Amino acid sequence: MKNLKLIIILTLMIQLSAKAQNPIEEILNNNPDLFKSVLEDPNHKEVQIIYTQINRDKHQKPHFKTYSYQLDAKHYFYPASTVKLPTAIFALEKLNELKIKGLDKSSTMLTDSAFLGQTKVTKDSTAKNGLPSIANYIKKILLVSDNDAFNRLYEFTDRRTINQKLKDYGFKNSRIINRLSIGDAGESTRHTNPIDFYNGEELVYRKPRAYDANDYPMNLNNLIRGKAYLNSEDKLINEPFNFTGKNVFALADQQELMKRLFFPEAFPKSKRFDLNADDYQLLYQYMSMYPTDSKKPNYTRPDYFPAYCKFLFYGADPQAEINPDIKIFNKVGDSYGYTIDNSYLVDQKNGVEFFLAAVIQSNNNEIYNDNHYEYKEICFPFLKNLGRSIYEFELKRRKKYSPDLLKWFK
């Protein structure tokens, strides 16, 4: 009996010690002025956080230590535009796997239509040459989270391939099964367009129309939300909104993807993405670039601003003062009141680097599709304060070996 009591006491002590050592909880609890409104109702705000410290050894090899807050892969949140990053990666992979002479990410990409609701694309006014390409679609996705650009990569890569790759890479709590912002649902999600690729006048590849017969069922909770919603005709329906049949991208999967993208050498070859050096450079460049620094596509104020897609640390603030010593490589999403940022932050001057991903939801009137969400009042300030608080924590955290971050600032 004494031994049993001792085991129980030791177990409780270990659990309490582990909880006390979680820097996320420590930061949230020690800053009530910043996080009180969320901490008072964390379940209603559906907050999930995952933070990974990066410790380099003497050879600069990264070692990861991960902490989380309310992380739950079974608790559904709408991933919004965060699904665009894996889709961009898989589009580049598909190009490399095709191994077709003359076909690359800069090839002219002419999208046709072959099913009800599909649309054609033959021009792209945002491109330097006025023609669509995978490279320019990726730029637009990473700079301003362009929805049409994502849809075109979804159609090129095709639904079956995207979800097979998610499975092959072990992202088991995720699926990407719809286009965005066009009401894509039901049978149309399964059909993807035929696409022709050209180099000049020469046809180098014809991607046929595709159909995905597979279903991707997932055992999730929190799929039925709110008390009402506006339908496609803007009519108020006094029933809860149903997220069944929509995209899923669990927060842990999001950060795992980032770790493999930025530190491929830390993973076995089977878990690395099939990307070449130029692919990585394209992704790194536009994940960290501010939209107002882009010349083509050109994004100008007041519609766009440096922190437009930087939620963690900057809070998507149009007046944010940008720190030149910091680079944030990230992908954000915001829709249905859910706000997500999946980021890798580096500060060369102070030797700081870390991964941070978080989601928060705010829909006070519990009506979906009415565009009345508290992004500016609750979500953006929370993510800004969270990013800055983790950054301040990292500034004080001792590291045996300082990271060499020069490659990110060349």
C-alpha cells in the first residue's frame, strides 16, 4: 500500500513538474494583461498552440524540443489558407516527378475546363510575361494568400495525389479536398481540370482531366458549430453550421511540415520533400517577403502592407514597424472566424530561431458566413502578443551553441 501511495505521489509530482516547465503556459499565465480575455474562455476561443525550440549542436545540426497548449488533432478547426503551403510543395514535387524535358515551374500553364463549374485560365496580368505559371501562382499564394492561385495548383496536382502525399509523409490528421472561395463542394471537388503546359509555342505536357473517387473520412469532433449561417444566397439559416466535408490540416501536422521544409537534412530521406535547390529557394524567398517588396506581382498600399500576412509577432497591423533583423517564414489562414499562423522566426542579430503555430477562433454572434468575426479585436492581437512573448522568452533562453542564421539573410 505504501508503495502504491509513493508511486501516485511521484506520478503527480512528475506531471506537475512537466506542467510547470511548459513555457507556453508560463508565458500565458504570467501575462494576464495580454492574454486574460482568451484565458478566461480558452475552449470557446478554441486556442491551440505548438512551439518548438531549436537547439544546435557543435556541427549546427538542429535538435527540436516541442511544447504545446490544448493541442488536439481530433478537435476540428477550419484551416483556411494554411492548406495552400502543402499544395504548393506537392505541385513542385509533381513537376520533379514527371521528369519531362522542357517542363518546369516557369512553363506557361493554360488551364481548360471539363466539368460543371470549372473555369479556364489563359492569361495572368500579375506575371511579368502576362502568362500563368506554377511559379507565379506560388508567389501569389505566399505573398498575399491568393485563393485562385491555390485552386489552380489544386487542379494541377489533383485531389488524389495531394491526399496520397499527405498520407505518405505521415500527415495522418489532415486532408485537402476542396478548392477555396468558390463554394467548391460535393462532386465538383473530385474533378480537376485538364491543363496544357507550353514553352513558347511548343506544347511540352498535357495534364488530362482527373477524377478522385476516394473519400477521406476522419473521426473528428467540433464539426457542428454556432447557431446559424448565411447560405450561398445570403439567406439566414437558423441551424448550426456543418464543417463536415471541408479541408483539415491539424496544427501539429502544420508545424511538422515546416520543420521538414526548413531542415530537410534533419530527417530521413523518406520524410524529405522531393524538391530541388531552386524549389526551396522559391519557397523561402516568398514565404518571408513582404508583399509591398514585390515588383511583379505588384501589391501596394492601402490594400496591402508589409505585415499583411504576418499574424504572429506583427498582428497583421497596417502600421506595424518592421524589425529588419527578423525574418518570418510563414503561412497564415483566416476564415469562419478561425485565425491561424504557422511560422519559423529567425533573428540573426540575437541568434534567435523557433517554430510557432497557433489557432484561435472568435465568432461572438455564432453566425457563420456573415463576415462578422472579431479578427482585429481578438484574433490578431492574441497572435501578435503570443509571437512577441515567445520571442522575448527566446531572447533570454540560453543556448550552448549559437545558431548560424546567415543563410536566411543573404
